[in-house]
Amino acid sequence: MLAIQALILLFSLFALVNAWRRQKRGKISRVSAVLWSLLWIAVGVVVMQPESTTFLAHRLGVGRGVDLVTYLALLFIFFLLFRLFSRIEELEQDITRLVREIALQRAHNDDETAKRPD
């Protein structure tokens, strides 16, 4: 086993354990933990059997296994970026809605206070 294979395998194992720790703490859902686990297991399999990517690449019409891995990694990264930007936009809208509600409540409370005789 090459040093890079050992490092990637150790990192995959660390990430796999970390996914389940986060799930136990309630930081991610069980479905997310399973999906991340599948990804890290796949990384481990590819590291241990790099020829599997070449076999799969040829089946899919891609020249080399490393090219297939690169394409899949880029797709995955773009998907995650899309999800992150969508979630950030959602959070910004939620914050805007909350700030408006708080401002209206404060304005209403200020009006009530101003109407009361001292």
C-alpha cells in the first residue's frame, strides 16, 4: 500500500466516524449520515482497488478511471455548492422575515406605551 492510499483511507475512516458522531449529536439526519457513509466507503473501495474506476470508466465510455473520478467529484462539488447557496438564500429570507416581525412588534409595543397615560 502506498503512503497516499493509507492517508486517504485513514481520512475516509475519520470522516465516516465523524458523520455518525454528528448524527448522534443531532447535527445531521440519519439519512445524511448514511449518504455520507456511502460516499466515504466508496472512497475507501476506490483507494484499495483503483482498477475498479478504470473498469467502471470504460463501461461508461470514459477513457481513464481518474477522469471518471474527477468528473464525479466535480459534479458532487457543484451539487454541494448549489445546495449551500440555496440554503444560504433560504436563511437570509428567514432572517429578513424575522427582523420585520420583530420590528413590527416593537413598533406596536412602542405605540401601546405612548398611548398609556403616565
